[in-house]
Amino acid sequence: MKRLLSAFIISNMLFISSYGQESYIKGRWNIKAGYSVYKTQFLYSSKSVDNNNYRLELNYGLLNKIETGIYAGYSRFMIYDPWISGPPGSFVGTTCNTSFYGINCNYHLLPHLIKADDFRFDLYLSGKYGGISIKRHGNHPEYSLGTGVAFYLFRHIGAYAEYSYGKFYNNDNFKLRYGISLKF
């Protein structure tokens, strides 16, 4: 029992002391411009359409390993429109302006292993919660958990990629997003 209590106290002291150390995440701003593809499926058909999605994300490092922020995006979705009738057996689609919005939180893993003032490689776990607003089709919630990696070719400019699992529009389960990342 004494060994278990001693191990518990020592592990908590190490955990607390890790939050007392400064890292390159805390106080850092990060802007990401990203791209992803959303598929839409026409009702009663196997036909699907790829829709380009562009997103801008702004994050701030709250703690040594945690940053949080907001995102907004835009797409032109080709979707099935029940208000437009076509010839029998046809599937009529329309293009709609679509906006994306939400919040996110990233937990950085490398500060556990590397103590540096500025490191050019990031590895993190990411959680997002938000929605899609499609004209005449309403709002649809989205959420995901995933992992991300960023490599800064220059001191403040780099590339990133995120692979997430979650609920996306039209029941996609996985999403790959990539783009440019700026940190300052």
C-alpha cells in the first residue's frame, strides 16, 4: 500500500511539474488554410459528386500542450434538390453555397518528449465540433477526432495534414484535410 501511495504521489508531482515548464505551444498563435473534399450522394442513385471545401482556422496555445480555436469554411455543394423536377428516372441537382463553422482543440504530443523553445515539427491529437449550413437544407452538425502533423519548412511557415474520424455531412466517416500553417 505504501509503494502504491508513493508511486501515486511521485507520478502526480511529475505530471504537475510538466505543466509548470514552458513550451513552444503556450502563447502561440496558429493560422491554417486547408483543403478537403466532401462527397454528396444523390438520393436513390449511386452517383456521387466531389465538392471542394476550403477552411480557415485560428488557434491559440492556452497551455503547454493544448491549443484551441475556431474555424470557418466555404464550399459550393452539388446536392439533390427535391423542389426541382426532371424527366422520370432522372436525378436533378443544384449547386448551393455552403458554410462551415465550429470550434476545435489540439493536444500536442511532442512537448512530452522534446523540450525546445521552437520546434519545426508538430504531432497532435485534434477534436472538432461544428456544423454545416446549406441554403434550403438547413444546418447539420459535424464532429470528429483525429490526428495531425505539421512540418515547418521555414521558422513560421509550414505544411500540415489532418486525418479525422467522425460524423461529417452525408455520413462520411473519415476526412483528410491538408494545407498551409502559419505560427507566430
